[in-house]
Amino acid sequence: MARRVLITGVQGFTGRYLAAELAAAGYEVFGLAHMPQAEPIPGVVAVHACDLNDAAGLAQVVDVVRPDMVAHLAAIAFVGHGDVDAIYRTNLIGSRNLLEALSRTATPPGAVLLASSANVYGNAAGGMLAETAPGAPANDYAVSKLSMEYMASLYQQRLPLTIVRPFNYTGRGQAESFLLPKIVNHVRRGAPLIELGNLHVARDFSDVRMVVQYYRRLLDQPSARGATFNVCSGLAYTLDEVLGMVRELSGHPFEVRVNPAFVRANEVKTLLGDRAKLIAAVGQADDIALRDTLAWMLADPAPV
């Protein structure tokens, strides 16, 4: 029988790609969403409606699906989200409700992947950040994710947990509130001017298709249980370098203006990940160069 996997946040950007990745690998994929959309998601058998803050509802979904594995992606993922209370309710309390439901089911899953964030490392001065780097969150989103990690440690004896700390990643279908889709959509519209924040921040950008490959491999790898992994490319690009790639690929000249309103007070200056531990655990997935990811996004904005 096909293994049953439950993806929370299945309607989100990453959830759709992970669903396609797991379905292609032979999983029977089920989803959890706050308010399921009318159109079906390719590769997903069924999407169950439930808020992460509905503990009783989560328990019911878990009992119905009886997942062999769980990928917990549901979260408020935008650093600049205006409702701080919602960030903590969803990312921390909602995650605890899910783990509690999973731990109390008659047949607990054999693997639970929890999506944290590389933002937990905070304002690192430079160099490659390994999983042993101390947490130094610089915003509420990062605090909520690091708090989720600490909370999850209370369930390590009851559930086979794997924590992932993805660095920045992108692809077709990502919301324009995120940096690279904002730039790409600006160019696709042929707009002459784009306003951005700090042009000198450096980020480790990955392709969402590579990220979900690693997520699938970690779910499949028993030795990954109880461990934390960076998911990243190991390369960092400044925003200036990204803008140069987009100009070259699109042939569209555009002016960039720094808007002080977009410069965050607690901006993380450099995020560069060390993925040696990840590759040692599951091997190296298909690397996709940032230039190729940008070309893919510029060619067609439609998601998977």
C-alpha cells in the first residue's frame, strides 16, 4: 500500500510543490488547509479544512487520515506580517496543537518534518552558518520559529521529528510580497521603476523544486529523525547581483529606488547556509542555479 502523508499548508507555495514531489514518488498525499479552495491540487487525494488553533478539529483530521508521515509547512511565513499575535498563535501554538494531536493518535506517524527557518540565526556577521550556530532571532517571525523548535523538543520522545531550517527559496507561484517574485513580476509588467529596501543584503537563494526534493528525502530517511538540518544552496547573492541577473535575462532596463519604508530596522544582513550535514544524511539533490530559477520565473509566473 502507498504510504499516506499529510501536508499542512498544502495550498501554500511550498505545499503545492511538495505535494507534487511526493505524489510523483508514490505517496498518497492528503492536505490540511485553513479554508480549502474549490479547485483540486494536483497529486492530492483530499484537503481537510481545519485551523491549527482548533485542537479538537486537528485530532479528528489526524484520526481520519491516519498518516504514515507528516510535513508541517503551515505557518505565517512573511517576516513583515502585521499581526504579531497571529504569528505566535499560528507558528507556535498551532504547531503545538498539531504535535499533541499526532502524539495522541493510536498509530503515530513514522516521520514528522517541521519547517522552521534560517531566520532563527539572526544577524550573522558572515561565513557559512551550520546548524550549531546559536539562535539570535531579530524579528517576531524568527522568534516564533525558534520557539517552535524548543516546544517541539518536548515531543522528541513521543514523535520522530525532523526539523528543517530553509534559507530563502523561490519559484513560480510565490507571492509578490516576497522579494524575488516582486522583482520578477515588476519586470514582466514592463514597469520602469521598482522600489526596494536595502540593496546590500546577501541571501542564500534556492529553487523551491530543490527544497522539496530534500524534504522528501528527509521524510524517507530514518537516520534524520531527531535532527535539525539547514536546507540551502550554500551560495549567497546580494540584491544588486540579483537585479543584474534579472536585467540581463529579461533585457528590460528598469530603475531601482531605495525606499526607506522598506528598510527593516532589524534587517538580517547576511544569511548563508552550510548544508554539509544535509548532504551527508540524504545525498545531494538536483542543484538549480539562481540564474536558471529566475529565467524559469520570468518565462511563466504560473505555479506547479
